[in-house]
Amino acid sequence: MFGLEAKYHMTREENIFVAKRNIIDYIWKSARLEGLAVTYPDTEAIFNGMSVQGQIL
């Protein structure tokens, strides 16, 4: 259409990976806006269902 090519050819697995990274990033940024002292790795661990020392859920 209009001579434009699809720029990104990602597999299903790559799309899922990017979506998960974006969700974790949005959660982390929201937590920072609310003043919660949480790191990005902590947010990722919480998202994956693991507990994080010093964080109350």
C-alpha cells in the first residue's frame, strides 16, 4: 500500500517479549510516580510472581 514496506518483521515470541517488557516498564514508571522505592529488576521479579525482599505487596 502506497509503496511502504513493513519495517518490523517480528516473530510471535519477539512480540510477546516486547509486550512484557513494555508492561513491566509501565508498572515501574507508575510506581516511581507514586513515590515507591522499587527498582526495575524488582518490578520484573514481582511481575514474574517472585517475592522481593523489603517490598510489601
